[in-house]
Amino acid sequence: MTGVDGVRSVIVHVARWARLMSAAERARRRDRVYQVVTLLLAALLLPLALVVAPGRARWLAGRWALAIRFPTEDLTGLTPDTRAAFEAARTRALWRHGELIGLTSGHRPAEEQARLFAMAVRRSGSPEAARRWVLPPQESRHVAGVALDVRPVEGARWLERHGARHHLHRVYDNEWWHFEYLPGRPPDRLSHPGASRSCRPVGSSACAGARPARSIRSSGCRPR
């Protein structure tokens, strides 16, 4: 490679990086606007919620506003305790700290989980590699109805800080969005989903050899 080619390559990479940063900044600004609008909407809906459900007005107004902000989310299939914990947590996040928490993926049928796992195997080349991001249905806590993939990053950060009071815990280093309903003592953090294969069956909360918890990072690869 000549010096000119090297400079040209650097320019191309810098331009790509700048485009990615610009897109990320636009997404952050968009999310901020959505956040402000949703908070205003919840406040405007509060008087009506007081009429409809005097004892649960904040929960109901927040639920209405969040349904408009996250219209495609689906909480059906979650266990009753998981759903109650999630709704209580995001109600508190909205009214006390002004943070929004949306659900990207909750309960999944076994057939859908099997399809996601098969896709991950094809993409990664082996079941072992696929397990870093997706588990087969017999091990998936999404299938069990106790796992939650949330958004945006700021909402996940809030849930990592405050979710324990609702028994909602982040359990994987490489998935900032993934939380599980785990009553009892806080679980040890695992490096990735596949690390739980031999030591954390559904229903348990700890794993020998688990890594210490790490804070959320804004990057990551979510399987789809």
C-alpha cells in the first residue's frame, strides 16, 4: 500500500466513524424528545387516571403514556410476578426519575426461540458460538416468561441501578438490555448466556465461576 492509499484508507475510516457518531447523536436527540413528550403526556393524563383509578392513578397514567411511546411492546406471556415487577419498576422510573423503560422482547414461544437459536447457529458457525447470544428453548428464560429485553440504554441503566428492589436483575456482561425476574438474593453476573449452560438452570440465581458485575455500556449486539 502506498502512502496515498494509506491516507485514503484513513479518510474512509474516519468518514465512516463520523457517520456512525452522527447517527448515534441523532438517535440520542430523538430519544430525548420522545422522553420529554412522554413525560408531559403522562402528566396530562394524570387527572383522567385519577377519575378512572384513584388508588393507582400514576401507574395508569404512566401505562397509557408508555403504551403510546412503545406501541409495539407486548407484555403477554410474562409470569404475573414478572409483569407486576416490571410495571412497578418502570412506573417508579417515570415518575421519580423521569426515565422511560420499554420492552423490546419478553415472553417468547418455544418455536420462536428455536428459530432464533437456529439462525444464530447458522450465523456464528456452531452451537457453542451461538450460545454467547441466544439459548435453545429448553434453557431460555424468555420461554419461561421471566426475562425482559429493555430499551433504551438510559432506561436499562436505571433498571440496573434500581431494579433489585423489584427483583429485576441484569445477568449477562454482554447484554445490557437483558434482565430477569429473580426473587431472592441478587444473582452473580455471567459473562454471556452460554456461560449458564452447566451451572444455572431455570429457577436458580447463582453460578459458580460467574464474573463480577460490570456497568452498562452503550454498545452491544442484540440478536434478531
